[in-house]
Amino acid sequence: MTIERWEKLSFFDQMANIGSEIERAIGWKKKQNAEYSRLAFERALPLLDLTIEDFKNRKRLRELLRLREVLADYFYGNNSFSSSDSLWHNYFYPFNWAARSI
């Protein structure tokens, strides 16, 4: 995905795409397939980075940077923020709904 193509998507579409990869990572984690879970998360990170770099999202930069930090902690760290699978589902679901409603 190029930055030019990514920037054409709405913020809701960007977040819905990131959320899809996070849902895949969680799904594979539940199936105890650590490798596929890691790969799905590693697909989400560049998408999140593109969203962070997108100028139209500059007012959301604080939230996006915190999101990156907390996701990395959840999948790679020791989960210091006490995140859960249901928390991530509840966070990303509204973006999917909004992206499909527009």
C-alpha cells in the first residue's frame, strides 16, 4: 500500500482496515498460532504508520500514537495497559460500522 493510495481512504476506512488485521491477529492468537498472529499484527503496524503520516489525521495524532504504543504492548510487550481481546474488538468495531455506513 502506498501513502498516496492510503491517503485517499477516509479515516474510518483506514481504521477499519487496521482493525481487520488486529481481529485476524487476535483470531490466530486464540487458535494458538503465534506465527500467523504475529504476521497479522505486523501487517497492521505499517497501516497504522501510514494513518499516522496522513496529514488529514493530524488532529488525531495523539490518539494514533497512543494506539500504536498500546497495541505494541499488547502483542509484543507485557500488556502493562491491561488490554484485552474484547477491548480491541470494542475499539475497532465502530470504525467498521462507520466505514460501511458512509
